[in-house]
Amino acid sequence: MGKYLTRQEIITIIGVITLEPGFSTMSQDSYNEELIAKKIINTNLVPQLLEAAINMAVIGFGNKRYGNFRVNDEVRDIKQLFDKAGILYKNPAGALLKEDDLTPNRLCRFFRYEIWEYIKKNNVATYLFRKYSDHNKKYFDICFRGSEYLDELSEDQLKFLLETYYTMDIKLNTRISDRIRRVNEAKGKLKPVII
């Protein structure tokens, strides 16, 4: 009772197991950037979705509140834009998404380079930088939602992001820094943590 079986004992009990022809493992990341791009184009709202992504990355979003952004004198409601574009924003945590499903987080991820350029060009500090970082100005431009997917991040920038998200995780009881670590381990930018 409670004994672990040796390999031979397992084989004696259940036999040699042969995998089915065609078996292969699958990533749990259901995000396909090419399909996302095509779906964004098909909304015919590309500039507006980018503007929403910039607003969310700079101002933040949470508690199912997405806010507004302004174009000249017109105030645009992000939820209304999401409804018009078919963006899924009422998903429960851990929802299973299709490869081309558009969500607020996926918009920030997809538009990461445009968000990065906007922050640099306009010299704006994001909610993530203001609320959760140590305010090192050297890193203000890479401190935004979606930046963890930038291939250009240096080891120092990645360390700064991880520390910032870890601070946020502690304050908000989230685990975003774990996801960022996994993403960058998969990219080979971080060594896996072995416990």
C-alpha cells in the first residue's frame, strides 16, 4: 500500500504502452497572431482598436471597466467599440479561447509595437509604471501591458518588468508575473525555474 511501482512492475500490470500513430503534444497557448491580424482587419476598425489598446495599456483596465478615449472632441466608449468589433470582454478568468478570438489583452499583445512607439513618442508613463514599478525612468517605455511579448527586451528590461508585475501581483493578489516568466522561458530569454 502506498508503494510506488517500478517501471517493470507497471509493465507487468498494464503491459507495454504504445502511443497512437499521429500523437503529438499541443501548446496550451491558443493565440495565433496571423489569425488575430486577419480578424482585426475584418472588423474594419483597425485604427479604433489600436486607439483602444493604447488607452488600455496606458490608463489600465480592470473590474470589467474599459473606459473611454478621445478623438478631437469626440469621446469614444471602449465597450461600445468592443461590441461593434466583436471583441470578447466578458470572459471569465481562464476561459478557453479560439486562436483568433479577440480580447482586450490580445489587442494589447497584438498592438505591442504601436503601443511602445506611442509611449516613447509621447513620453507618457503607464499605470503599470506609476503604480507598481520603482519609477526607474530608464524603463518607463517598456512598462506596459503587452510589452512582455516584445522580442527586443534586454535582460535588464525583462527583470524590471518581472519585478513590476510581481509587485502588482502582491498588491492585487494576481499571478501575472508567472505568465510573463513562462512566456520568456519559452522564448529562451529566461532560464526555467526548477523547484
